[in-house]
Amino acid sequence: MSQAVSTAEDYLAAQRLANLPAVGTAWLDIRRNQARSLLEGVGLPTPRQEDWKYTNIRPITRSTFDPVSGSSGWNDQDFLESIQLPGLNSYRLVFADGILVRELSSCDGLPAGVTIASVAEILRADSAKLENLLGSALPTSPHGFTAMNSSFIADGAYLDIGPGIVLDKPVELVFICACAGEDRLGMPRNLIVGRPGSHASVIERYLSVVEARSLTNAVSEVILEEDAQLTHQRITDESSRSFHVGGLFARLGGDSRLDACSITLGGSLVRNDVLVNLDASGATVDLAGLYLARGRCHIDNHTHVVHNSPSARSRELYKGILNDRSRAVFHGRITVQAGAQQTDSEQNNQNLLLSREAEVDTKPQLEIYADDVKCSHGATVGQLDEMAVLYLRSRGIGESQARGILTHAFAGEILERIELDNLRLHLDHCVSHRLSSVERVVS
Amino acid sequence: MLNVENLNVAVADEPILKGLSLQVNAGEVHAIMGPNGSGKSTLANVIAGREGYEITSGSVVFEGQNLLELAPEDRARQGIFLAFQYPVEIPGVNNVYMLKAAVNAIRKHRGDEELDAIDFLKLVREKLKLVEMKEEFLHRPVNVGFSGGEKKRNEILQMALLEPRLAMLDETDSGLDIDALKVVASGVNGLRGKDRAIVLVTHYQRLLDFIVPDHVHVLAGGRVLKSGGKELALELEERGYGWVEQSVSPSAETAL
Ligand SMILES: Nc1ncnc2c1ncn2[C@@H]1O[C@H](COP(=O)(O)OP(=O)(O)OP(=O)(O)O)[C@@H](O)[C@H]1O
Ligand SMILES: [Mg+2]
């Protein structure tokens, strides 16, 4: 068996050969080339990089994945029906390995002033629209995967919610790892723009058709202008053999509000990066996260909230439930820039270890360059409250059910924030199902 | 019904119960009194199956069955109930959810059909009336933010729903106002019957005015020092525990 180790060069070579949309568009060529140089310079992440200290991507680099830049023709209506959220009425775009599947997408009845489209189509037809938006919310020094995503930009969802529009239905973006056993790499690149005073709710779902090895390298940029509100739900539930690197990069204007909830239910190695820049006063971000880790999976959440302006508010609560020999990483960074007075920021990470072999590394990091601020953070790693377990058992509830109830309650604090009833019920069901038998940890 | 014989229990190698014996027959109400730290809660907890106690010798037999080898949930399913001295708060779990899970676990064990949400709500509403609790308590997380008295009522609500054969109440009367005390008493009296037994751990005669016991025991230094009828409680109220301890063992120190 050859232990091929793939490198940034492999992906740079693949990029050169890829048939990407709107090549020849000057601004886009420049951006893709800049991203190429970035990737060349920084390479794929290694544990020597501070932000990847606890997450070794060797399982990913053991294979060379094949970047997808055009449609494979996959359009399995039955599969789509099987994963439909019961009762959820949405505008929907479906992507197979990062490329839009038009036949499975439907945005009928979209109000005037709202665009829900494929990034590839917009780039081909009217690329100037995206020139000032695409890439504008990215971190200044992105890691190798984000740079890789920017060097391709093959497709993804483009949402533009016009001024003052309150979108009547949620937008559901379904990203499917569609090809079995082919080591495919999907790189959706999404752009969500909330114009002044608009309201919208977006659900990003990442799923697999079969239990196959795949890599998803997804980037979503969110730009909220004054007074805009966005509820963003990101649900990662790919196959247990999948690798997933995801980014949510947002910049928030005055009095805007972003509620982002990230739920990781499956995958063998998952890394999520979140960056939120609070660029004007009155902006509010609420980050919530829930990760369920089982088997030998590894889930890493890196979040960074940057207060660039005075009087902005950030809240963050990430909760993790770890079983078996799984591993989780949480790194929550908060930066309060000089001049960002009256910043109000809270961060919390709580982890429940259900097995002695599970492990978590949690690290809060506050960088405060202003003096009139309110910042707090906390992190806990613990087991179930044995007194509560006994209390339930002494009422006749069996031990594994008692542990299941308490574990589910731990997750409930995140799930109950999801306002869409159908989505919440679905997730609640998924979580219950996965926690249905929680055995005792002998400590 | 319940037979505790020569029970010795230690916590962290420190003996707490030292050769305790107690017999409770069906239909009886027993009151256990005794100074702080004498082992009353320890006894109740050991019977209910709480972990962390080392049973060094002795036996606890309930209806011919060795309780000590049963898991706490199995004891509950056999009909043992303990209203805890300090009920646990469980954030994130709705009271009604726990109550329904408990009732159905016990029904299932008995071979009865599990109740659906509607039938359960009917049942629980009836019992809420009995303990004079508002329905909103059903939808709050178990005991979280409940006042001391509300927690105790919630224990009685659970008892009323589960209809145990042997109900033990560990200082359920402590900290209750007179109305709440009457509620607890009527809950307990409503459960009294020839097939059931009740053990009340209490410091106060006050409760025993409403629930008249058949037997009163004084527990001190990990043993039952004296047993008697309901008059014993009155005598204790008047004279404290010192005289009991001295009359039994002249060398014992005065505890109160
Ligand atoms: N888990 C424990 N760890 C250490 N000591 C314990 C533990 N449980 C009980 N004890 C000790 O055992 C003794 C008896 O405690 P117990 O709670 O049974 O007393 P009690 O009679 O119920 O008192 P009270 O009237 O104050 O409720 C006390 O000295 C107590 O400190
Ligand atoms: Mg006690």
C-alpha cells in the first residue's frame, strides 16, 4: 500500500487544469491567483501552525482528493426526498459536490428584490455584481484550505436579500457529497448579503449519499449591512468516513444582527472556522454550537469574534458531547480593538465527556485593547451529574435512559434556540437517536 | 414488609450505621427521629439504593427480596420511594417529562400499558390538585428555581403519581409553612392503606399531629436506641434526646 501524502502542490496543479467559470474576468483572475499564492506560501495546515496544534490533518493528506469544478450529472430525486425536513417549506438550492443541481432546486415565488442563485451562473452572466463582495469577509491570513477554496470558486449559493425585505421562508442550501468511493473534493463557495433592514434565515446542510470517503472544503461569507438580520444554521452530518473543513466568515454593519448556530453530528474529521467582524456600533452576534463526537472522530471548532467598533455585543455558547475515543477542540478567540469601548462580550464552552477515552482541548483567548469593556469567558469539561442520575433512577427510570435524558438536556440548551420548529424537531430527533443509549462511565 | 437487620454502613471507612435493626409491616406508619448526624438519611438512602455507602454487614429485605442487590431503579419498580431531604435540580429536563418517564417505567415493569401524553396529563392534573401545585410547575425544569417548599411538594407529587408500597419521607416537613405541611400530610394520608407502609424521618411532632404514627423510633449513634408508640414523639419534643441516650447507655455522651 502506498501511503501517498498529498500537498498543496497537488491542489495547485489540479486548479490549473480545472475548468472554472468566468476565467478571463480580470478581477476574478487576480483573486484566484492571489489565493494560489497564499496556498503556495502557507501550504496545507500542519500541527506546527498554532491554529492547528490539536488537529492533525494527516487522515486527509493520506489521499489526494479530486476537486470538482463541474456538474457530474447526479440528480437523485429519491435521495433528496429521503432527507427532506418534514413540514419545512423553504426556498432550496441543492449542490452535488459543490456544484448546483438545478433540477433539484426550487425557489418558486421568490419576492422581488431577493436573489437566490448559483455563484457560477452569476460569475458567467454578471460577474461585476460580486466583485466588491466575494472575499470581502475572509480573514486577512486564511489557512490553506480557505485559500484553496478561494483559488477555485467553482460554484456555491449567492443570496442577496434586498433592503427592508423580510423573507417569508427560510433558504435551505443542501450540500451533498454525491459520489461514492471516488475521493471527491467539493468546494462550495457561498455568499450571503443582507441589505439594510432585511431579515432572513438560512440553513446550510452538509450530507452524504453513502458511507464513502470524501472531503468538503466549504466557505460561506456573510455580509450584513445596517439593521440587517440573519439567522444562520449550519448542520454537518456527513458520512462517518468524511472529512469536512468549513468556514463562516462574516462582517456586520451598524445595528445588524447575526444568530449563527453550528451543529456537527457526523464526520470523521471536522474543522469549522468562524470569523465575525463587528464593524459598526450596535452590531450583535450570537454564536451557538453543538457537537456530538463518537467513535474515533475529531471535531474542531475555531471561532474568532472581532470587536472593531464601540458598543457591539457578542455572545457565544458552544457545547460538546463526546463519547468513545472521540476528540474535540474548541478555540474561542475574542479581540477587542483599540477604541471599541462599551464592548459587551461573553463566551462559554461546555463539554460533557461520556467516556474515559474521550478528550477535549478547550482554549479561550481574549485580546483586549480597549479599557471600557465587559468581557467574560468560561470553559468546563465534565461528566453527568451523578446525583441527578440517581434521582431519576430512584423514580424507576433505567440507568441508560436516565443518562440519555440528562445528556439530551445538555444538548437541549442549544437546540431550543432554533426557531424553525420543523428543523428543531428534526435535530432533536437526530440527537436523541444518537444518544439513545449512553452507558455509564466508570471513573 | 421491610426488614432491616443488624445493618452496618460506613462512608469513607467511617462507620455511620452500627447494627441498626428495624421492622416495618404493611399498613403501618413509622416515624424515625433522632439528633442531627445520627444516620437517618443514611438509612433512607441505603434503602433507596443511593451509591457511595459501604455496607459492611447486615441485611435489608423487602417482601422477601434482598434489596441490597437491586439497582435503585429496580427498587423503585418494586415500590420503594424516597422523598429526598435535598431534592436535586435538573436543568434542561422538564418536570412533566421526568414524571411521565418515571410513571411509564414503573407501569411497564408492572405489565401495564404505558400512558400516552393525553392520559398522562389527565393523571398528573389530578395529582397536582392533591398537592395544590400550579400546572406551570410541570413545564419548568425539575426543581430548578423551586422554593424549598415547592421542591418538597414536587416530591409528594412524584409519590402520589408512583403510588409506592413503601414511602420514605426524609424531613419532607422541614421548612414548610402550615398550609404546605397539611398538603404533605394529606398526600401521605391519601396513600395510607393496608398494603402500604410509610416511614417518616422528622424532627418535629408537628407533622405527627397530622400523620399519626403507629411506631416512633429514636435513632442515635447509628442505632435505634428506643422505640415506642406515638407518645414517644411527644416525650422527645418535651425532653430532647439526651435522656434517651443516657437511659440506654449511661456512658454515652449527651448529644443535645
Ligand atoms: N457521603 C458522605 N460523606 C461523608 N460523611 C457522610 C456522608 N454521608 C453521611 N455522612 C455522615 O454520616 C453521618 C450521618 O449522616 P446523615 O445524613 O445520615 O444524618 P441525619 O441523621 O440524616 O442528620 P440530619 O438530621 O441532620 O438530616 C453524619 O455525620 C454525616 O456527616
Ligand atoms: Mg438527614
